[in-house]
Amino acid sequence: MRKTSCIVALAICLLIAPTSIYAQESPLVAEWLAAVNQARLGESFAPYALSPQLTTAAQRHAADVATNGFTNPGDVHQGSDGTHEQERVAATGYTAWTWNSGGLIVDENMWSGHGTIDDAMAFFLGSTVHRSNIFSTRYREIGIGVASGTDGTYYYVLVFGVRPNVLPIFVNDGAASTDSPEVAIRLTNEEARPDGEGAGKMGRAVEIRISNQRDWDDQPWQPWEPLVPWTLPEVAGEHAVYVQFRDAAGRTAESVDTIVLEVGVSVLPTSAPPSPTPEPTATPIPPTLEPTATPEPTAMPEPTMTFTPEPLPTVEPTATPLVPAPSPPVTGPTLFPTWTPLPPPVSAEEPGESSLTGWLALAAALQGFVIILALPFILRRGREAQPIDASDTAT
């Protein structure tokens, strides 16, 4: 009953108090989240995920102290209603892991002053207790509350928490968009309760599998790593990336993050030649070249029919030069490039000279033939006409 009365009183104070209360969508909330996560990434820690419930608890305390001041200056985490961060977080329905003692595993940083967010961050990082919350491996979520008083004092409240089976993932470290389908997924793990609890609350993950849809049938398991590569579908628009975690006991949990691929192309290549673009307009896959990649030679023009014959060797003239027979003039190009004119035929002798020469030759031939035939008779008659020597007669 006392807590109900305090909450009602706080609501009335917020309605009449001359203070500025900032919603979760406030640019200051986004600026704070960016500052914290930039610091964490600089130390190789995964970013914090912004929790609406933790932000509600943080905003409640920021507005309370901006309106009422610190009712207990010795304990800046105590609200005007006597509550602390654990009670304020529990009131939002945030189901945090609990310590063995039963209290919620949550914590809170607070700063007030006239400075900027950078001034408040410098204070947190310079304080051992506050720095341990900024760079915690135990917590995975954060809530941010911002309020200001009439005198211009800012009140910044950061609340840190961790829930079972809630393992945030960050595509490209939480970027809103990308111009390439090749992305990196930063993973968190269960460090608040590494052994898990019971059958349904998983402990430290040892394996993961990734999908662009919430379908795990064909997705292989792979070892958990803090940063893993992944490829989005090459289609412009918002894409969800799902990760399923599994611990050594086989208990699982799922997480999802989204990112916008600003420009994409169809997976199938087009017939038009690709134009160079950053992955927003990714270059289509070039067609496979045929085995004979050498282009065929360009056809040479046909040779002309003009022919210039090589000069013939000079022939010494004979005693009786031959007169070539007249031939018709050549009227067109020679069709055979290696063609050589044949010597002209010998002209016939005069008719009179041919007959006389023939008869003389025939007479000489006959005369010779007759002499040859008569020669044996002439020789025989010569022998018969010789006188007989007496000495040669037989006795």
C-alpha cells in the first residue's frame, strides 16, 4: 500500500514539476547509447542492447531527482519514494537473472551537472565502480534516463541488466544500414550465469547457427565466436538475421537483428554488361567463358586478281629464229597466278621448198640403197677377173 501511494505521489509531482522529461526516442538517449557502445567497442566488448523496460526504470529515477532533488544525498540511487534500482526495474516486469540471495542482477550509474554527455562519460570512466558497469561482461542490456531541472541541471541515469536466454546480436555493430551484403555479426554470451539454470535457461553458448529466416533445418552448427561473417540476400531493403545459440547441455536461445541493404541487385545476372557500382549496385556474375577463350581472327579481304609475272630468263637466239604464230590479244586478267606462256609453234615452210627438199632426200636415199644392194655383186666380179699364178697350182 505504501509503494502504491508513493507511485501516485510521484506521478502527481511529474505532472506539476517544472522539469523537462525526455522520452526513449530522445536524441539525448540515442547519443548516450552511441557513446557507451563506442567506448565498449573500443575495448573489444559487444555493444549493449537498449531495453525499453530498463529505460523506463532509468527515466523514472531521472525525473524523480530532477523534480525532488536528492532526498538522501548520501544515497543518490534512492528515490523520493525510498526505492532503489532493483525495485524500480522489477516494477517494469523486467525478468532479470537473480543473485543467489534472490536480488536482481542489475546496477545503475548516475550523474548530474551542467556539463555535456562527454563530461558525464569522463566521470564514469574515471570511477572504478562506474567504469566496471560500462565495461561489464556480465550485463548485456542498458536503459537510459534523461531529465533536466529548472536551473539547467541535467540528470543522467544508466541502468544495466541481464536476462536469461536474451543474447543480443549486432549486425555491423548495430549499424542501421549497409551498402554491401557482406556483413559481420557480433555476438554476446551468457556470462552472468555461465552454467545456466534448469532445463530452460541456457548457460554459456558453445555453438551457433545463422539464417536469414527463422528456419534452422538446413543450417549447420558452428563454434561460437565473438564476431562471425555473414552474407545477406542481394536484394535492396531490410533484412533480418537470426542466430540460434546452444550451450554444452543442449539448451538453446534465439536472437534477431535487422539491417537495411540500401541498394541490391537481382541474384540472376542480366544479359546487359555489368556496370561498376559499390555493392549497393553489385556487379552481376560474369558469364562463364567457353574453353576456347581466344577470339577468332578477323577475316582478311580476298586477294585482288592483279598479277605481275616474274621476269623470264633470257634465252640465247638459235641460228634460225622461230617466228611465233599470231595469237589473239589478252583482254582480261590472268586467272592462274603461276601461269607461264608456252613457246609458240614453228611456222610451216614455203610449199615449193618443201616439195623439192623432199624429192632430193628421197632420191639420195634410193641411190644409197641401190649401192648397198649392188656392192656384193661388184666385189664378187672383181675376184673372178684376177689371173691365176702358176705357183699356186697343185701338182
